[in-house]
Amino acid sequence: MRRPLALLLVAGALIVAALPGSAAPVQRGVDLLEQERAALARSLADARAAARRSRQLEQQAEAATEAADKARRDARALASRVQEAEAEIAAAEARVKIIATLQRAQRARLASRQQPLVRLTAALQSLARRPTMLALVQPGSIDDMVRVRAVLATTLPQVEAQTALLRKDIARSADLAAQARRATRLQRDGRRELANRRAALARLEARSRAQSRQLASTSALEEERALGLGERARDLDALVGDIEASGSLRAQLAALDGPVLRPPRPQQSQVVENAPVATRSARPAYRLPVMGAIVSGFGEVATTGVRSRGLTVAARPGAQLIAPADGRIGFAGRYRGFGRIVIIEHVGGWTSLITGMDSTALKVGERVAQGDPIGRAGDNRPRITVELRRNGRPIDIAALIS
């Protein structure tokens, strides 16, 4: 019959051990939570930056007067809005993950607080079921009751404190559940808005290209020539080199003087050497073509032993890609296991290579400005790699975008 007393004493000891500071902290997955918070901060920063760019681009579009130029500027602004929506969805997903991690920690904390209270309650219930007369006739029962009274006098204030903490934890759990519902709703609304913006961009992009694309026969010839270079090139580096050489030759030809009219008095004419043509060699203003976490940096060695010549970004499924800088399309299409690639020729011997794309509507010879939509990433864990070269030499992009 002393079992209830023993249970009561043990439960009281457990209540004391469960006081704050007397037990080991609950494992919360701190590292995981910090990673999720870092992802949230990055997504929010991306969303703010995209919103600022979108406002600037929309102002520029409003100031445009020529129809084709306005259409392209509108597409540029809408592409930035698409990237803004993608960043907001990434932030919403990060919030959902953070709340789920906090809920798991909260459930563990509730379980640790409830267990000793449940044991104490069970012991008290067992003690309450003992007949009163049994305590008077059983040897040692009076001494046991004195001990029980002492235990209760010590334990009950602590039970009340633990119960108050338990009520706070339950309220916190309810608040986390409400936050999870709000985050899920924001995530759903963000996806709907993203779909609407993508559809609008697709319509505007098609209209913009229809208005701005001219000399279709010349464009087709350039595209056939670029495809021929792709078939003959032994690898991607050779293809980029061929495109660079072609662009350099084209720039030299464009810099040549045009025909000069015969002077009215040839005998009085003088030979004057042509002044050197000024060429722009300054580095272009540069942006990453897609938002996401950088998973491979310049110069890193992959598991295959190949050293990276650019940056690889883990993009969202179907992410919008934009032109990193002004330039001319030197190649656009599939290439030997790299998915669809785009090579953009910039001024001053600079060239951008973007690989891992899923779709692009660009044509060889087409001019793009920084921020113009150039295509989309795939739907299955896409990895977009961007390389910047100057006269064939790889350049660390981080120095341009930091």
C-alpha cells in the first residue's frame, strides 16, 4: 500500500528536476533553423532588390515613346516583377520551414514539461483513492501522511509554476499554428500571382519580338552559321572562342571607314591618316541572370576534377532568366549535354555564357539590354551556370556583382 507514496515522492523529484535550468536544453535543430533563417533573409533581400528594379524599369517604360522600345521596356519591367514574385515565394517557403522547425521544437518542449506533471497527477489520484480509515489503522500511515504533506508543500508551488509555463507553451503552439496557416496562404497567393505575371510576360515578349525583329533573312543566315559553329566546335570552350573571334572580326569590319566621295580638286587633296577608332574596353555593368543560392564559385574544383570558370546558381523550378548585361546574341540553342545555352557578346571583347536553361526564344543576332527576359530554367532542381570571359580569359563575376 506504500506504492502511491513512492510514486508521489518520485513525481515530486521529477517536478523539481524539470525546473528551468535544472535539465539539459531541448535539441531544436539550431543549425537547421539558422540555415532556414539565412535562406529567408536572402529571399527577402532578393525580393526588395527586384522590387526596386521593377519600379525603375516601369518608370523608364512609361517615358518611352516609340512603340517597339516601349514594348521591350515593359517586358524588361515585367521580367523583374516575375523575379520579385519568385523571391517572395522563396521567402514564404522559408517561413513555412522555419515555423515547422519551431513547431517540432515546441512539441518536444511540451512533452518534456507534461511528463512529470502527468506522473504526479497519477500519484495523487492513486493516493486519493485510499480509504481514510486505512490511514489510521495501517502501521506507519501517520508518518507517511506527514511525509506526503511535506512533499506536497514543497512540490505544489513548483507544480503551479510548471503549469503556468505549460499554458504559455500551449498558447505558443496555437500561435505557431496560426502563423503556419498565414504562411501557407501567402505561399499559395504568391504562386497564383507568379503564374499571372509569367503569362503576361509571355504575351508581352511575343509582341515585343514581333515589333522589333527585322531583317529576318539575315537573322536566319546568322542562326545557321552559329549552329554550324556549334556542330564543328570540339567542346564548349571552343564554341565560345569561335563566337568571340566572329564577334571581334565583325567589330573590326564595322569600324572600317565607309566609301569616301571623290574631291572636286583631286590635285589639291591631302592624305591624312585615319585616327584610331576608340573602343570601349571597360567592364560591363553586370548582374546575375537568375536568383537563387550560389552553390559553386569561381575556381572551385568539382567532384569530376573540373575547375569552375563561373558561378552556378541553384534556381527555383521554372525561374525567369534575364540578360546580365547589354549585348548581342552570338548563340542560342541546345549544346551537348549543357541544356539550352546562350552566348552574349558584349562590347570590348567581353562574352557571357549561360548554360542549363530549359527554354529560350532568343535568335542569333538579336540585341538585348540588361534585364531583358532571355528564357526559363527547368522544373527539376535546375542549376544555372554563368561564365564571363574577356578575350577568352575567364573572369570572376563576383568582383562585378559584389
